[in-house]
Amino acid sequence: MSQVTVAPIVEGHGEIPAVRTLIVRIGAELLDTYVEVAQPFRLDSAKMRKSEELVKAVRVQSARIRGKGGVLVLRDGDDSDIDCPVALAKSLAPEAGLVAVPVEIVIARHEYEAWFLAATESLRSHPSILDDAQAPEDPEHKRDAKTQLRAIMNESYKETLHQAKFSAVMDLHLAAERSRSFRRMVNAIRSLSG
């Protein structure tokens, strides 16, 4: 296995531990690569939408890369002003040459939780998920994936409690099969690992 470092920038408190788990699993299980995850940089959604704040965060995270790897910007695609994840990612992309390492932008459509919906059946092993939980036909179609997730749970969904735990048990292959934005996440990690 080769080794790379990914330095993530995320929006939510729950994503800090969740993204570490998810990136390591994607590297090991899908890419046969050991990915070391630098301390995630949390940039709340308001600051994530300000280019000068995002540029600062990218610079901070790029300094954490020694050798192979790069910066991963992960945010929800729940903006009402830009409905297309590709257009949103392009609008967030830093200027070429800003930092000496690659930067990948991943937009979870519409929310990180849509990836859990895509892999619903694999979450049944977690005690918070109903035994008969089924994935929606198109897990990324509707906004407010958190509400849809709550409907298949036997307790209230809390990002800081559930995101990392669900990221640890979700079936990555199933998520990739059913979620275009999750496939983009896998491809971003693959690109940063190259």
C-alpha cells in the first residue's frame, strides 16, 4: 500500500470525525491506499461561502501536506442560489497556483447524509437504524436528507453523534453505486492519492 496525506476542510462539527473515518476507509477499501488524514479544518457554512475565508483555509491545510496528497474541500450542496453541484464546485475552486498541492472540491448532493441514505441497508447493523430501513429510490433527489434519515431511525439524528458512526459502517460500494456525489468523493481521494 502506498501512503498519502489528505487535509480536509469541512462545514460541520459532526463532519470532523466522520470525514477522517470516511477518507481512511475509501483509501483502504476502494483504492488500496493508506490515507493519513490531517486534522480537518472546520469552516462553517457562512465562511465556506466567502472566497477569502476558503482561500485562508486552503492555505492552512496545504501546509499540512508533506509529500503525496492534497487538500479536500467537502461541503453540502444545499445552496438555493447554485443548484448544480458541478457549478458550485467550480465556483469554490481556488485559483490555479494558489498552493503547491492539489485541491479537490467535493459537493455532497444535497447533504453528507444523502450518502447514508444511499447505503441505508448497510446501516441496519447500527442500533439507531430500523431493521427494515430501505434506501429511497434516488437518495440525492430531495433536499433535507437529515429528515429522510430520521424517518429510518428509532432515535433523533444528531450529526455529532451519528455521522462518524454511520461513516464507519456504511457500505462504500453501495453508496458509490447509488450516489453520484459519493462517486465524486471517491474520485477526489483517488486523484489526491495519485
